[in-house]
Amino acid sequence: MTTKANLVKFNSAEEKAHFVRNMFDRISPKYDLMNRIMTFGQDVRWRRLAIDLAALPENGALLDIACGTGDLAIEAMRCKPTLVVAADFSLNMIRLGRQKANPHKAIRFIAADGLQMPFRDDVFDAVVTGFSMRNVVDVDRFIREMARVVRPGGKVVILEITPLKSSLMKRGFHLYFQKIVPFLGGIIAGDREAYTYLPQSVEVFIPADELKQRMEAARLRNVQYKKLNLGTVALHWGEV
Ligand SMILES: C[S@@+](CC[C@H](N)C(=O)[O-])C[C@H]1O[C@@H](n2cnc3c(N)ncnc32)[C@H](O)[C@@H]1O
């Protein structure tokens, strides 16, 4: 990784994966707090919508992949599932998630790489992921893995920040993401670098239309998306 003029760059996929895992391990204690502050508490509503779209049947099985501290997994408990697997490659994130989700016995936290999921085909009724796509080193493979582990007819739901189209809005969010978020990350999480990388990862991430196409290329059907929060966040969903 080279950091030049505040720009985080990677020379290889391995380098990025290593950077991402270490970064989330580091910021894990303040991750939830930063989310609530950065999104003005809106992420709670977005997660509720993501779980609605997963259409999990009662007594169903859900996978929250790249679960972090497990907020989507915990939200899914209102659907009365039999099993929720919350998987991530950052051990510190899942450790915190496990503590937080302690009363929910149906949630199992495990360490796993989303690019090589340790699950058989067709075992879940739905799979969700939140704010992970920008961080994975191979978006197509990640989507293919999500589709693989869900039974025919089950849903794949992706919640992610999305690059803006309008240049006026772009300028406003650029100011917020590139200046204010790193500042907050520095004083609240004690990690300005992490919260400099996060807004940069949005800028280079693929637009919502392209993510839809990538999901279709992974043979997901009826893929749709809607934008939230003035077009800064996108919820994509499709069916296996
Ligand atoms: C921004 S956090 C999102 C956490 C959580 N999903 C949420 O909604 O708050 C991104 C998470 O993706 C995880 N991650 C990134 N690449 C991964 C991979 N290949 N396999 C598993 N987890 C991954 C990171 O460790 C991190 O916890």
C-alpha cells in the first residue's frame, strides 16, 4: 500500500485484502458509533429495508456475509429465522458482533472469506451484505458466491454506498466525505487513514447500473435497485 497525497493505493488484490482486514480489525471498537454518526442514524432504516427485501420465510436460514459487527444479522431476527450465519474475515469485527448479538441464539458468527465461502450450494433462503462490495477485491466472484449458497427462488440483497451522478450533489458529498468524515474518523475512531480510505472507495466504486449488470451476469433474475439518501446509497436485490 502506498499513501500519497492522502490517496490510498494498492499494488495487488492481496495487498488490498490485507489492508481492508487490518483496517476493520483496528476500527472495530468504534465502527458502530461511526456508522450512526456518519449516516445520522439512517443506516438503521436502510438495514431494515434490506432485510424486508430478503423476504426471509419464518424458520428460514439467512447468511449475512461480510457481516462486520452483525447489524443486518440482528435486524433479521424479527423474521424469526431458525438460523442466521454472520460471516466476516475480520476477527475483531465478529468478536464484537458475537458480544452484541449474545441474546440471539439463532445467530452464529464465523470467520470466513466471502470470496470462498465455506458453505454448500443452495443452503440459505437469502443472503444479504452491507457496505462490503467496495471493500472486496473481486466483486463478480463475491456475487457469484452469494448466488451459489442461496436456494433457487431465494433472494440476494446488497446494500452499498454508490457514486453520485449529479455534479452539484457530488461536490456537496465530496466535501462531507473527503473532509468531514476523515476528521470525525480521526477524533472519534482515532484512525484518520481508515476514514480517508472509506470515502475514496466510494469514488472508485462502480455505479448502481453496473452493479445491477454484474448481478445479472451472475445469473440472478429480476434484479432491481433503488437509491436512498439523496442517491448516495443503493439497495440492489435479485433472485436465484
Ligand atoms: C464497511 S464493513 C460492513 C460491515 C457490516 N456488513 C455492516 O453493514 O455494517 C465491511 C466489512 O466487510 C468485510 N470484508 C471485506 N472483504 C471481505 C471478504 N472478502 N470476506 C469477508 N469479509 C470481508 C470487512 O472485514 C468488514 O467487516
